[in-house]
Amino acid sequence: LEAHPRGAHREEAKARLEALRFERAQAAPGPWALETFLERHPEGAHAGEARRLLAARYRAEALARGDVKALEAWLARFPDAAGAAEVRAALADKAVRAAMAAPTYAEIQRLLERIPPGEAHAAATLRARAFEVEAWVLDGRPAEARRRIEETGSPQARAVLEAAYTRARLTWDTLRLDADGLSALAGVEGPLGREAAARLDALRRLRPGARERLRALSEPATGLAPAVVEAGLASTDLRRRWVAVRALGYAARSTAIAPLREALTDRDRWLRFEAVRALRRLGESLPPRVRDVAFTRALARVRARSAGAVLATVEGALLEAAGRRAEARARYEAAAMDAPEQAVVARLRLAEMARDPRQKRIWVNGVLEWIEGDVAGRIEAIDASPDSGPLDGAGLRALAAREALLAEAVRIASAAERALGERSSFLEGARALLARLRRVRRDGEARARALDPTYVAASVDEGAAGREWAERRQLEAVRLLTSGVPPPLREVLAEAARRSPFEAVRAAAGGGRGTTGVAGSSGEGTAPAGGREVRAGEAAPGRGSP
């Protein structure tokens, strides 16, 4: 063409040149070669096919990224291209998931505009109404919340709104209890009183619609003397002792440690638990006597229920939490000889405890190899059946447990890599798999909430709520015993504890009637009112009834 710009074969040469350029652009992996081709030949014979390929490549890239802005930009540029319906569906799906995870009513309302009419739109609208109900209750307008619930026709939707109302009432009860304790402490002279007064003032500003109720609570609680540290903790009324301990947990560290340590010897086991939580919140370590009693009893319970590598791992975790690292390492090494799925946590702890970076990497690479195979198999099974519905609770818990183990393994491997100054492609693959696992787990949780409008309704069932509360207390006991241990170990302890639902609470709290709590003193636990014993599965003081 340069040599013969006006030759007889000029048009044929142009067509051949366009075809060659199109072949080259078509073979290139990215979209930029096609963009360049269309700039040179916007009306050429292959322009239509090039635009179709360009739209397909940009669509695949936008769908792979999962970015809302990229999908919207593609739809604005190629509104009538093949695959536009798929992109619109992806945008609607993302809007649904965002709406089901949005933390505010306004954000859900904004996202509703992008969700087409249907079941997902109805579920998101119901969630927005649940937010409205909670806001009305927490702003001191429960009558409006009840009116909205009564106006709802669908039984399933009404159950969801009732659950939101119940949650808000429990939150309000907790707010009242905190205000009660802080107002009592605000009358004490010195740093403790000033701290309580400042926190009470912040609490009043927290909910503008609740100022009138909180103003009524600002007077000192009935029957509590100004020196609430002495009078409250010495009271025979469990509620007054409970309020004092709860308030001390938010007070200045220097003034609260001594009375909280005294509360560890209280005769009520739930109040002892609250004192331990308050000490932890203030950054105070447990006294050796409390830790050793809890450790000895928990170890005895675990030995009665577990065997093999699981028992050795749990024993190692408890020994490590008690500061007996040499014994813990021996138990981990015994567990590490078992099958990978049984020994994964023990190997992780051995990798963490190893001082030599190469030895650390040897342990953790074996862990990564097993976890990656297990996780990849689970993700492939989920990808192979995308229309089978949301993951059930057990499946989501299994994914979350694998995610915690993989995150811990990646953290240890990264530390070894930095110490050795070497890069590992194996570790890069593990990081990518961890990111993918997090996306799959979050998508599963969002889909479960989006496709099941009654997901929240179970919390209004008294039996389900009681079991859920008992499990929370049980896992709290496990966390108490392993507060200095990484999350994967807590997962193993929790799995072992779930075999007998209430035993973990009783182990950490000192057993049943007439046995010691975490502080080791004997006595019966009593309820905050009515003189009943607080048993596992019942609400503790200040929690409200589910």
C-alpha cells in the first residue's frame, strides 16, 4: 500500500490488511488489541465482530472482578450487547447481597432501586422494615413499632419483625442496666465517680429519642449507697451486686481492679463470670488460683469426652494457656503423628512455637498442603451445584473453621518467609485461596439471609433462643480458658465442647449445684430475682428473657 497507494489491488490489499489485523487482535489475550483495531477500522468488514468480542471480553473481566462500578460501566457502554441480561442479573444479585448486609435503613432503601421486583426485593424490603422497628423501639417509641407489626399481613414477615422487636427490647434492657449501674457509680467521689459520670453522659447522648427515659435513670439507684463499690458488692441482693460489677467493668482500671478481684469469690457463678469478663476487658490477667482451678476441671472434662489427636491437641491448648509450654509442645508432637485432618491444629501450634524459621516453614507447609486440598474440594463442590440453594448452618460453620485455620497458617508462613528472606509461590497460592474462601463463605451467608426471610425468625422461638444463649455461654467459657491462644485452637476446643452442649459452661464455671465457680468457692447460684438458681440455658441477669 505504501509502494502502490493508487494501484489496481489497493482495495483488496486494504481488506487483507484489515483481516490480518483482526486475526492478530482476536488472538491477543486482552481487550486493548481489539480497541486499537476498532480505532483503525471503525466501519470495517470485521468491526461488528470486533465489537462483539470486545464486549464479551470486558464482560468476562467485569464479572470476574465482581466490581459494581465496572459492571455498570460495561452496561452503559454495551446496553444491547450479548450478555447484557447476565450483567443486569449480576448487578441485581450484588444489590440484594449488599442490601441484606447493609447496616442502615437508608442504605437498604438506596439499594432497593437496583433490585427488580420479586422475592429478593420483598426480602430486602422486609429487612428495611425490621430496621425501622428496631429504631422505633430504641428511640423510645415502641407503640409505633407494634403498629407496624400489626399492619403486616404475612405471618413470615410478622415473625421477622417480631424478632427485630425482641432484639431491640433486649438491647434497651441492657441499656437500662448499664445506665442503672453508671448512675449509681456517678455519686461516688473520686476517679471512679468521674469516670462513671462521663460514661453516663455519653450514654445519654447515644440515643436522642431515649433522653427522657435516661434522665429518669440518672438518679442514684434505689437502695444503693453512694459508696457503691462497698455497699453494692456486699449486698445480699444479687441484682445490686451484678449492677456494681457490670459498672466496674467500664470504670477506670486503677479504681476497679481491687473490687473486681473481690467479686471473683462471690457465691453466684454468673456474677463470677461477669467479674472475669470485666477484668479481661480492663486488660488484667486472672489470678493463678482462678486459672489453675478452671484448667484442672476443664482438662478432666475434656479427657472424659475426647480421644486420640483431638484429646492431645486440646490438652496441649490448655497446657499452653496455663503457661506450661514444654508440656504443651510434647502433647502437640504426639497429636502431630496422627492423620492430617486430626493433627492440623497441633502442627500449626508446633509451627508457631518453633524458633528456627526453616523448621517453622516445614511444619506449616504440611498444614497448608492438607488445608488447600480440603478447601479446594469444598469450593469445587459448591461451584459444581450453584443452584442447590444456600449452604446450611453446618456448611457455613465448616467453611468459617477452615478459613480460620488457613488464615493462621498463612500468617505463620508469612512470618517464616520474612525471616528467611525468601519468596514462596506456594504461599502466594494459599493467600489467593484464602481470599476466595472468604468470598465463598460471605456469599453463602448473604445468600442464606437473602433467600430465607425467616432466617431471623428463629430467635423469637423460646426453645431456640434458650439453646442459642446456652451455646454462647458455652463458647464464652472456652474462650475464657484459651484467651491467650490463637483462634483456630478455640475452634477445636469449641468443637470438642459441642459434643455435650452444657458441659463446657459447667466445666469452666465449676460444675453443677454446690460446686465452685472460676474462683473455686462453694455455694449455690441464684437468679437476680425470685431466688431461683440460674441454670445453663436460662438468661443471666441483665440479659432479658429471649
